[in-house]
Amino acid sequence: MKNVKLKTPKQPSKSNATTARLARARQRSAYGAAEIEEIFRRFSVQRPEPRGELEHVNPFTLVVAVALSAQATDAGVNKATRALFAVADTPQKMLALGEEKLRDYIKTIGLYRNKAKNVIALSEKLIADFGGEVPRTREELVTLPGVGRKTANVVLSMAFGQPTIAVDTHIFRIANRILLAPGRTPDEVEAHLLRVIPEAYLYHAHHWLILHGRYVCKARRPECERCVIADLCKSPEKTCDIPAPLIELPPQVVPVAG
């Protein structure tokens, strides 16, 4: 009988173990609880009442505006929807307008043909399944054509006052760039932010991070000299350690849901 050499379990190599350790480290916030509290305290002083910058007149027009904003700027969407919402601010009016005329209103927005189909389809579903009213739960909202988790979170926050984190390109970039809530996907970043942001600041955190990413920690080059958290920031891209003066900014002039 041949001697059979038993195989010993394969041990992870040092390189694999190092990779796993680094991966776990990347998923941790670089900040302690007190530092995160101070970051959002400063944001709250700078912008006490932050608002989204998509123009809308009610929850339905907000759903439409957010759905149209995918791969488009808020300014571009606002320019197209001002005239649209003047004639179609309910699902019933949107259906009466029809897909072809809807396309004419939004043709300056990227992917407008597919977005027009989705807006008509979600209007039909709102009437058929929800009595023409925008639902107030994420599970129901994501059943609407063209509405994903991000859109649902924006609607829940802006229309219904629920504390959610809608991870758009700005928030995804900020969370990873400054190592606040690293994540490989928007869902990972959302879950991480919900774990680390103090509850007292959670309701406005979504807009604080978006506005910070849009106007200060910009995609091409972060303007660290204008940043109120420059001394706290742990981004490898940081160019300044001196925080900008912590003063309240002028109020935003943005229409809100009625």
C-alpha cells in the first residue's frame, strides 16, 4: 500500500493577508467620533438650512426632476423643467401631455428619449398603483420606472423629511477622497455614512456633503483654501491645513416641495 501524503490546508500568503488587511482599513473611516461630530458641526454653521438645487413644486415634480437629473446637471434639468412643470405638475397632466411633447420639453437633457419613456411610465404607475400620489416608502418608490435607490432617497428626504443619504457622484467622491466613509460602491458608502454620521446631523448631511463637493471639494481640484474643515481633513490630496473662516453663507434660493 502506498503511503499517501496528506495535504495540509493552504495558508494564506503574507501578501494575501496584507491585501485583506489593507482592504479592511480602506473600509474604515479615518476619523474618530469627535472629529466627525466637529466636521458636521462646522457644516451646520456654514449652511444651517441646506437645500437641494433641483427646482420642483410638489413631490411628483421632484420625482421627475431627480429621474431626469441622471447624468445631467441640476442647472440643465431646471432649465428644461421650468416650462414643463408649468403645464404638467401631476401624473394626470403628464400623461395628457404625452411622450412626444414631453420629449420636446426635455430634449436638452442627456438620454432624453429614454427618460421621457420612464416619466410617462412612472406617471401611469402612480395613477394605477398609488392613486396618483407619490409613495412615502423606499420599497414602493423603487418600483417606479426610472427610479433607483438614490432617487428614492432624495425624494424621501426632500419631499417627506426623512433622514436619508442619497449617494450621488459628489457624495461618493467626498466620502472616499477625504476618507470619511470609504466604499467601493454607492450602497457601501451609503451604509458607511449612516453608521458614522451623528444622528443629530443626519437629516441635513446629504445636502451638506453634496454642496461641499459641488462648490469646494470639486472633482478636478479640491479648493482646500476655501474649506472649513481643512485642518481636520485627512485626504492625501489636501493642499492646505488652514480652515476657511467659519461663517454662515447667504441663504439658498431654491423652490421646495409643497
